[in-house]
Amino acid sequence: MTTNASGAHSPVRRASLKMCGDCTLCCKVYEIEDFEKKPGKTCHNVRDEGGCGVWGLHPKACQEFKCLWLKHDDMDGRWRPDHAGFVMRLEGKGTVCIDVDHDRPNAWRREPYYSQLKAWSEVMPRNEGLVLVYAPEAMYVITPMEDLPLKAPKKGDVLETGMEDTLFGRRPYARVVPAREAKRSRDTEFHFHKRVG
């Protein structure tokens, strides 16, 4: 605890003691343009024993990236990317992204992960955030009611999500609006916009 100017105590945020160690899943699931590395392929700079072979000289995008497991002390070792089978990151305001290992496409569906993703998705009907899973076969918008599969968006596409009235009551919806179509419909009111890329 520290004491502020008014004499009140406030909690101190301690530095995270977590380190990547031999986890290199981010070096596999993401594209690294500087090395012409495609998603799903392990970067050629990853050492056999783990870690980056060009650490200190690695691209700026790699230097600046920290997964949610590293950033949040309340996520235990089960959430470390190489154990979980996916890398978690925040995108924009309130969007949790799950980037799945191409060799373990259903890792996000296992427990305790799936139940937690569903709990986090409770914000979607209130338009307060999203949980997106980027799996090899599709992108999924996770909602409390169902998981909505979509084809992977391209750079510049817009993700439109919200709730709509149907014959079966209020249901979530999601669709990818191609970039060229999104430009024409700027005046359309969407429940939520997220520009991809």
C-alpha cells in the first residue's frame, strides 16, 4: 500500500514476475512481416531449446508484443500459451482475441478455457466488448448463447456484431463487411465496428 496526497491508501500494482521462458507460441501463430513469416509456421529464429535466436535484434513488433498471460498475474500457468494452445491479446476497447495454435485447433474448446471465454463473452449483448477466437478453420465470435463462425476477415474489413430480434427471441449476430462495402455504408448505424488489420 502507498499513501496518496489526501492520506488515503491505494494498492500498489507490482511488476509481473512472469517471463516467456521456453514458450514461443507467439513466434508461431502470428505473421512477422520483417522475416516474411506466415501465421502457423514457427519463426526460423526460434532456438531448439526455446527463445529467440536474435533476441535484442528482433523486430519492433516482436519487442512490443506481450500476451495477456504475461500482462496479468491472475492468470496461472494453465493459461501460458504453450500450455493452453493459444495466445491471448487485447485489441481495441474490450476485445479479447484468442489466436489458436494451428496444430491444436480445438485447444480453446477445452476446460477450463471454454467456460472462461463464455463468461468473458457476457459483455457482448450489452455491446461492451467481444471475445474473438481466430482458429485455423474460421474466426468465431463467442457469445453467451452460441459461437458464431465467420470466414476470416481480410485487412480493412469491418466486423459487425450485435443483437437482433428473431422468431426465437433476441439472438446475437455477426458478419464480416468487406472493406469496399464498408466504405459505401459509412452512414449505416452498426451496433459495433471493429476494423480488421
